[in-house]
Amino acid sequence: MTTKMLKFINVDPAMPDKRDAKKRKADFDEIYDQFSVEAAQDQASRCSQCGVPFCQQGCPLENNIPDWLKLAAEDRLEEAYAVSAATNNMPEICGRICPQDRLCEGVCTIEQSGHGTVTIGSIEKYITDTAWENGWVKPVKPVRERQQSAGIIGAGPGGLAAAEQLRRKGYQVTVYDRYDRGGGLLVYGIPGFKLEKDVVERRIKRLEDSGISFHFNCNVGKDMTLAAIRKAHDTVLIATGVYKPRDIKVPGIGSDRILDALPYLTASNRVGFGDTLEEFNAGGMNAAGKRVVVIGGGDTAMDCVRTAIRQGAETVTCLYRRDRTNMPGSQREVKNAEEEGVVFEWLSAPEAILETAENSVRGVRARRMRLGAPDASGRQAPEKTDQTFDAPADLVIKALGFDPEDLPALFEEPALTVNRWGAIRVDFKTMETSLPGVYAAGDIVRGASLVVWAIRDGRDAAEEMHKAMKMMAGAGKVAAE
């Protein structure tokens, strides 16, 4: 049993073994193997046990990372899981898909000292996967049942986190979602090579076993009104995420074989589930044998390029208007993509879609860019040069980010106020919207962001909903007396 920490001096940082690129690009399985017991203990023992843990400050959930690293190093894994799960509703998912290089691992003291970061994400994944294997992850059993209920719109990470937290306190919880499966972007937006779907499915089943009701294929605004949901529950949470794709205005953008990222990724994931999609089978959503150009530099763009590789694309090129250092996506994902054969054209912005006589795509004309003075965000702004080039393409995928849908119109609730970007306005102290008793969390409030932030928002909103329902119950008791 490991009893000492601070081993970063004589133990080098290491990730779990990664499958060979030639083999992994032939399937949609996760690319990293599981840590062995010995490797997990060694890597956890590298932690310096900081008095002021920057890794915890760098985590949106403020996970007690040094504590569960020490427990993992000592092979006290059930305790490590308990500590991890106390602040995170899905640690094995965050361990797989969080950009740790930009969060906990990026600010690790050992990393800053030049010894290489503690591989926090992989250890987090190891701890929770081990907990599932050993039956330590159990359904929620409230100490007492409450009669009050909460309705949650959206079965993505924010909605699921809120549902679990409210169920822990004994509330009756119903989750409404437009899709036929729970998980939101975890299921339909993120490819299996980053997050295998059975990992999400077992979380959904655990919540069902905990007594949470799910109404799938329920498109709020069409199949059921927000007003009806409000009437059925004491409090309501809107956690729909953001799904409206951003667009670009260039000549030829209306050509055939131009796709938005999310429908493309959703189709691929549905095929992985065994669903039948006529458009995919006809080739419209399938990159097999095609020259593919992906426009964008975020994590969604990385998901698209790596999906296209696995579908058997002839070539895959990614156009991004800034350089590698300034891209928003994870550097690990870029490296993985390069290993799998993706070509990156940095400092390149689309100027026109080149068409065939049949109105189909034959390429993208791109303008070479350079970085100028910083913009309002502090990043260097891209500026045009006088150089262009043509990237051949039979399929173009736009991965430019997402904006909120028009929820006041969709929900037929004009009193639901939004900001100038279309995100729901909330009182950030309470997460309550302009509609009394209706709360909001996740991307629909903050804009397209990370899964870990959605989980944090869902937990915070659940706590405020709990406070409100306690006050309602207290007021009802006084009135009855």
C-alpha cells in the first residue's frame, strides 16, 4: 500500500496507454485504456498535497482533488469514490471529457514547477469505473420522501445533476426531454471514442432506479406547454442547453453537402446505437470516401474531424482562423486528431464555397490570416492577408459554435426574459428566471460551455429550488394551522 505522497520528484507523469492510431480510427471505442492498480497509485502519489490546492480552485465543481488522490494512492478506492461523488454527479464522465489541460491539470502546482502535471482526469475516471465494477455506485435513497415535485426540462448534464440533487432531498422529480434517450449532448453530441454510451446509460438507469421519472420524446412547446409543466410541479428547471448552430455568410453556403456539426454528430451516434437513418445510408451524413473540410477550432470541430476519419473519409482538413496556440479546443484532442491523419490549416478562414455545376460542393476557398492586436476578449484578432488557397471537399461541416433557441417563442412564454444573445436571464444569486418558481441552469444561461459547468449550475439551481420549496412547505403548514 502506498503511504507516501510527493513522489513527483522520482515518478514521471503518465497517461493510461493509448491505442495505436491505425487501430483506433477503425472504430468508435474509447482510445485510452484503464490505469492498472499500480499505475493509478503511482500517478496519484505524485500529488504534492498543497495547502492551497490550485487544482481544486481550477475545477468548476471545486472537487476535493488532493483528498481523493491521496486515498487512491493508498488503495482506499471506495473512500476515494465517496469523496469524489460528494461534489460531482458524474465523475467518470468528467474524467473522460473535461479539458483538464485547461482546468485542474493546467493549474496543478507540480505542472507549474516543471515536473509535469498530476494526471487528475485519468485517475478520476479510474476511481469511478472501479466503483461501478465493485457495486459501490448505488441508487439514491432519500432519508424521507417529500410530496413536493420538481419538473426539469432537459436530460443533459445540468438537468441530470439537478434531478439527482433534488431526489437526494426526497422530492418527486420528473425530467422532460425532446430526445428518445437521456444524456443530451453526452449521448448525441460527443462521439464514442471520447465517451462510450454505456457510461451515460448506466447513469440514466441509476437515476430511474432512484425514482426519477423520465418523459422522453417530449418536445416542450409542441407536445407539452411550459404552462402545463409549471402547473404540474412546485418548481421547474430549464436546462435545455443551446442547439442553434452559428452560421457564416460566404458565397456558395447554400450548396449541397454542407452540414452543421450537431446533426452530423447526432447521425453518427444514432448509427452507433443501431438506429436506421435513411439520409446517413444514402450518404448525406456519411463521410465515407469523401474529402471533408471542417470549419472551426473548438472541441466540436475536433469531434467532427475525428468522426469523419472513423467513417472512412478520404481526407480530412480543419480550417481555423487563429493559430494552434489560440484555438479554443483541447490541445490533447488536436494531437489525437493529428495522429489519426487530420490535416490542420491554421490561420485560415473560409472565403467561399466552391460549387460544381450540379450545385454540390467541390471545395472551400480559404483566406490566409495573421494575428493582429488583441480583441475585446484579450485574444489576438485574426486579420486577412492577400493570400488564398483552395481546399478540395465533397463534404463541408460547420463547427462554429451554438446559440440559444428562441425559448420564449418556442415555449409560448413571452414573459420569459432573455439577454441580447438569447440566453435566459436569471438572478445569479438564486438562478430564478423572470417566471416565479422557474429556474434555469447550464448553457441556456451562460452560453455554450463545458459539461462540468453545466453540472455545477444544475447543482446550484437544485439547492435554490430546495430552499424555495421548503419555504412553500413552511408557508402551507402555517396556513393550515
